[in-house]
Amino acid sequence: MDAERRNDDEQTARWNGRAGHAWVDLQHVLDEMFRPIEGMLVDAVSAEGAEHVLDVGCGTGGTTLAVARRLGPAGHCVGVDISGPLTDTARARAEREGVPASFVRADAQEHTFEPGTFDTVISRFGVMFFDDPVRAFGNLRSAVRDGAGLRVIVWRDPAENPFMTTAQRAAAPLLPSLPVRRPDEPGQFAFADPDKVRRILAESGWADIDIQPIDIVCTLPEKELVRYFTRLGPLGMALPEVDEETRERVVETVRAAFDPFVQGSEVRFTAACWTVGARASAAKLS
């Protein structure tokens, strides 16, 4: 429990601090980069005939708002995220754009949702950070009606996602203290093993589990690339702590490492992901 509490405290501090503010600053870049994934989740909600949707790890709300637009006045989409800066931004976007979505700042693993409120749960890269994923998905199960759908998209193995690991690999010789990603810990690639995901869902009250590989072409403007890799991920967390000379060397080295992904004014890469579907079992866990 002490390790779980430490992870929960670390995630809260990270996403309410430097990481959360970086995602706010790069909101437009990230929304456009992951637009194809947003579209997949919106289509999944439509296929479900859903009316009340929960978006877990909603970030700045791009997917939540897109779903709310698709649902129209007959439905409602709620986004939940542990980060105050992200949910504040999402709420402001909804008000500014006149979209009837709502946002809750909370840990979806612990938050007390009204039982049976939702008929679909979705997430775009928002469910890999729980310190106790069985407990988290059990809590989400309690928030939905029997037979409700689950559709989340998560990263496959880091070896299949070289774009996502380029910055850390290139910077590591210059920054020996850069943290090493561990697949058994909460983080970006925590759901890379589909058998692990099946076990988590089966143990937390979900059935009809279906996990399929998908490869999604994503893009971002080349002019945003340096800002992207210097603000996000392990490198983004480490760079503010180094001296200017080291920073310049790291930026130059890492930018060169991204050359294989640069096509003129555009950066293009393939996101190797799992699309995970399931249904809320009629037999609730006690």
C-alpha cells in the first residue's frame, strides 16, 4: 500500500505540476496529432448508441467535447482527470465552444461515481497510470449499467513505437539520471501486454473482452517538434533541471534523432496501439 500511495502522490504532483501545464500549452498540437484516435472513439460511442459517456483521463477535453457534439442535446459526456490544470482548461473550452460537456477533477480509481450512471466508458491513453488497475476498472464498472460498453485505446510495446521513445533514447547518454521506463510500473506502456489487460478487466467485472492491434498514422508540424519533445515525457521533466550548455547539446542531439520521421514541414509516425473493448458483466463484483 505504501508503494501504491507513493505512486498516487507522484502522479498527482506530476499532472498538477509541470506535466499538466505542458499538456495545456501543447493542447492544440496534441489534439491534432491524436485526431484519428479521437475519431475512432467518437465512432465507437455512436456504434454503441450511447447517451451517457464517461471519458477517463480526459486531459484538456478534446475527445470529451467531440463525443458531446456527436451525442447532441439528448446525451451527455463527462470527462474525469486527476489534473487540475487539464480539467480547468477542458471546462473553459466547453464553455467557450458552447458544448454541453462536464468535467470532474478526480482520480478515477478512487472517485465515488453515482452507480449505474453511464452506458459507455472511453479513454484515449488515459488508463495506464493507475497504481491498482483492477481496483480502478472495478470502480469504473460500478459507475456503469449492466452491459455497458468499454472502449479504450492504449499503447502497444515501446519497441513498436520508436517515435515515442526517440527522445529518451537519444538523450540518455547525455542525461544519465533520466528515469528508465519499466513495463511493470504505471506509465505510458503499462498496458502493452494484452494478456495483462485481459486479466485486469476480467478481475474487475468486465466481460466479452476484445483486444485488437491498430496502427494509426499521426502527424504534427515540424515547427512544433522541438517544443513537443522538450516539454513532454521523461525528457520534458528532466530538461528544466540542467544547465543551458547541456540543454543545447541535448536538444541538438534529440532533434537529429527525429530526422527519420520528418517529411518536409510535417512529422509523421505510426502509433502502434491496442483498441480494447469489453462489456460490464451483469454479475457485479462485491
